[in-house]
Amino acid sequence: MKQIIFNIILWSSCLSAYSQTQEQKDSIKKVELNEFVVSGNKFEERKKNVTQRIEVVSSKEMAQMNAQTTADVLTNTGQVFVQKSQQGGGSPVIRGFEAARIQLNVDGIRMNNAIYRTGHLHNIITMDNNSLERLEVLYGPASTIHGSDALGGVILLKTRDPKHGKAKKMELTGTNALLRYSTINQEKTVNVGITFGNKNFAALTNLTFSNFGDMVQGKNGVDSIMDLWKKKFVVERINGVDTVVPNSDPFKQISSGYSQFDLMQKFSIRSSQKIRHMINLQLSNSTDVPRYDRLSEQSNGLPRSAQWYYGPQFRTLAAYEFNARNLNGFFNDISATISHQFVEESRHNRSFKSANLNHRVERIHVSGFNVAVRHKDDINEITIGTDAQLNSLKSVAEIENINTGEVSKLDTRYPDGKNNMNLFGLYYQHILKLMDGKLVMNDGIRFNYTSLHSMIIDTSILFRLPFTDLSQRNRALTGNIGLAYMPDDELRFNINFSSGFRSPNFDDMTKVFESVSGQRLIVPNTDLKPEETRNVDLGIRYNDGIVDINVYGFYTHFVNAIVSDVYTFNGSDSILYDGVLTPVFASQNKAKAFVYGGGFQFIYRPTMRLSFNASMNYTYGRYNNDTILVPLDHVPPVIGRFGIKYEEEHFYGEIFSIFNGRKKLQDYSPGGEDNLQYATPQ
């Protein structure tokens, strides 16, 4: 009898465990199958219907990360390498492409503007991660939908929307608050958000203030190597003289701290169940951001710089969005946005023992619009859209004598006259669903037109070149086609071909008047063409709700890459510049390169609450330099992450590690942005 009872209990337990496991599988698979993304299309689209690789970080995951900045959110995923020249920064790298060669996009609006450079860009930290509903990373060329600069991928930042109430009376529909203190850099952050609304109107306000103290670096490592990175000195001005003062704590990175303030205000109006209007206002501002790397450099045993800092990173956005869904007629969905952005950035530097403080300030206004319509039926989804971005830049500069206050002229970073760059695009994107949705095809095409015009006014101080007007126009045609096959709810195969382009901007065309006296003069080249990438992606994923394995690989061919090389100007290989006959160089579409790589993601969920996760990504890049393969810059070493997570309804805990492999000295680019001179000795 006891044996019978025992068998019944054992059978019941197994049945219960099986039932819970099956429930877990079904629940997780249901979430995966119904997850929506917007980076693969201008409209909400099920992730399973997009053939290109997309990673999504939800607001819940970001809250669990508790990261200090949006750049740190990307780092914590273990899927994106982020470069930092200073604490007040973060430049994402996607598949060996960085800065102006990837696109940042907030709420469907391009953040990339006409002065985005190809070095390192830290604009992503001007987007408050506490205001985000979702972050999406689209891997590989994605210019069909997103236009110029999407050579290596797109980072789409979707902010939270106001939540409407259910009645006519106004009510509180949401609040959030955060108070954080971090010991490593004495960070202090306060975030407050509030949402209220009724059936037809809703408003959201979100404010964040952060103060970041000086960073403290790690102390563990090989002594001979660690000694290279110690901050042994600081420069103080004593009795009007720059003086080198020993740093009492060489592991503390003096002059690396800064503060930042972010504000977002949104208003939502429902004119009907199908139509919504949105006003989106954003502001981000910071204090001066020290360039710690520059302040650490020495020359002949003395500091190279007494001062080197970015001025406040100031960004504003004002946008009106119109959205209509589930309309009658051929086009079921309509989305339209008009926007205006203003960005101010500046650079300030003074050499050690010099009285001259250089100020260079760039102010850029960016107006834009995009309109998209979508038709949906059981088999087809067709999206047709157009977009434009109008850039207007003012570049100013001066030298300030810190002893006398006297101000004098200084060459500007870009031409000091009118600077305009305009981009226009027209695109078509199609999703075809066959075999009851088991086979999905994506295809699309885009045409883009770009014009650029700059004027030099003060040629007596600015460059002394025999021209004052620069103009350029170019066109680009790009597209994509891909297939995804899902034989069942657990298995998915995908292949995707896509191309991307980047139109030359002011940084390529006009910020080129830097001379090595008598040796090198870089002049404008109005024949520059857009850079282009052509890419193939392969992937396979198995997810039964307990085990989730995703394996992927890619190959990207990079053509018309812009590099600086010898040039002829008006038929001559040298021109008289500042009284010296100087060889001529120019930016040219000369380089060809390739990047390939792959990786995997693994998640094991033995229970609904406990999970183990691991990921790793590898990238390899080379460019062709006179038939010799040379390392491509911006290519990161192996990166990865592993962790153990436990989660309940009101509790979350995770132990994780983010790591990267070494980058061998022979894998550093001899030029460009890799900065071999700062590499760790092997």
C-alpha cells in the first residue's frame, strides 16, 4: 500500500514538474514569437518577421542593469563594444564600424548630423537611459529604411510614451523614481518621472541629474604595465604659472568627472481610437567634460596640455508625430514626423606653460521630416516612405589670453561661412509571409540624394587657400533581401543580404585644412562618393523555452572607403601654402576592406526563476593597401558576457562578468583610430 501511495505521489510530482516545465516553455516561446521591434521597419513589426539580426533591451532589463549611462547599457549587454576616450563618453562599435559609420536614432529621428566624424563619437550619452522604453541594435547595413550612415548597423532609442487613463477625468497613470550612489566614481544620480492623463490626453515628464566624480582605476595587474597607466601628476596654476603637482593617489583619474542634466517632456492626444498626435521635447546638457587621455600625455617628461576639455554637450529636440493605425483602404497605417534638433559642441585646449586657450565651437541646426505608409494583409506588408534632413552649421573660434583676457583670431574647425548639407530619400520595404508564416521574405530598395555647400569667408587667417566655395552632390542606391524559415515554434534559420552607404559630410569634405608645415597639406576633394558596404548574414536559433541557442555569422565588403592620400590640385602635386611649397593630400575613395565575424548567445532556464546566460562575439577586419592586407581600425577584440540570474516578482539578482580578449599588436591599424602607441605591451 505504501509503495502504491509513493508511486502516486512520485507520478503526481513528475506530472506537476512536467506541467510547470511545459508552461514555462509555452510562456517564453509566446513572448519570443510576439516580441515587436521598430528598427527593422518604420512600424511595429514582429521580430520573427525581420530577417536581419536585431537585439532588444527592454526597460525592465535596463532597470535591472542599473547602468550609469546609455553607453554603459550597451556595454552591459556584452553584444556591443564601447570605446571611451574619457569618462564622459562612450562610442559604440558594431561589427568594426563606429561613429559616423553607424546610425543613432531616437524615436525614429536620426541623431547623426553633418559633423559626425569617423573617429570616436560620444553623442549617445546625451540620451538619458532612464527615459528609454526600449533599445534596439540592428546589426549590419540597414540603409534601406534608415538611410545614410547605416554602414555597420543602427542603434534605435525608443523613449517612453505617456500612458492614457481610462476615464474622462485626469488621473495619475505612472510614476518612477531613482536615487543612486556609486562608490567607484562617487556618482550621484537622481531621476524622477510622472505620467498623468485621461482617455484623450496624456503627459509625461522625466528629469535626471547625474554628478560623476573622478574615476578610480583598478589596481590589480602586472606592475611594469600598471605603472604606465598611473596618473602621477596634475597641472595646477599657481601664482599665474602652470605647475606640475604630484597626484597623491595615482590610481585616481584626476580631471575626469563631470555632471549632466536631462529633461524629456511628452504630450499625447488621441483624436480617435485610431489616430494619435504626439509632441516630443528633449533637452540634454552637461558641464565641461575633461579629455582625460589628452591631460595624461607627456612630452619630454612634462605635461603636453595644461587644459583640454569638451565644452558642455548641449542637445535639444522638438518633434511632432502623427500616427494612424488600422485604417480602412489600401494603406492601413500612416506615420509622419517633423522635427528640429539643435546641437552645440566645443573643444578647448591650452598647452602647458602657454597663456593661449583655444576655443572652437560648433552650432548645428537640423530640421527633418519622415513620412511612411504601410499596407498589410495576411501575406504581404508593404511600406513606402520618404525622409529628409536639412543641416545648417556655424563654426566659430578664438584664442583667449588667460593672463590679459585679450581675444584673437583662430582657424575654425570647419569653414566659417554658410555650411549646409541636405539629405533626401525615398524607399520601399516589403515583407512576404508564406507557408502560414513559416517562410518569410524581406526585400527593399532606397534612393538617396545628398547635397553639400560650404563657404570660407576669412581667408587671411583661415587656411589661405585659393578658393572660398565648396560644393558637392551625390546619389546612392541601396537595398536588401533576406529569408527566414521557421519549421516550428522552436527553430529558425535566416539569411540576409543588405547594403549600406554613408554620404560624405562636413567632416570629410571641409575639416581638412590641417597642415604639417612643408610636408602635408590636405585640400578639399569635391569628387568624393558615398562609402558603401555589402553584407551577408547567416543565423540559426533554437529556443524551446528552456534552452535558447543563437548562432550567427556575417561577412561585410567595404568599398569606396574614404582615406587621405596624395592628390593633385589644379594639376599640381604641390601648392604654395603660407610661403612654403607643400605636397598636396586629399580625402579620397581609395580603400577597400572586409570585415567578418560571428558569435553565439546561450540561455539555459532550469526553472522559471533561475537562468544561466553566456555570449561571445568575434570580429576580424582588414583593408587593401597596395595589394597588402593591413589591419582595419575600430575592430574590437573578442568580447563576451556570462552570468547567473535569479528573478521573482519583487526581487532580482544577477552575478555576471563582461570580458574581452587581447588585441595583438600586429592587429592594430598602423594609422587611423587604433592608437598603437597606447597599446598594452605584449
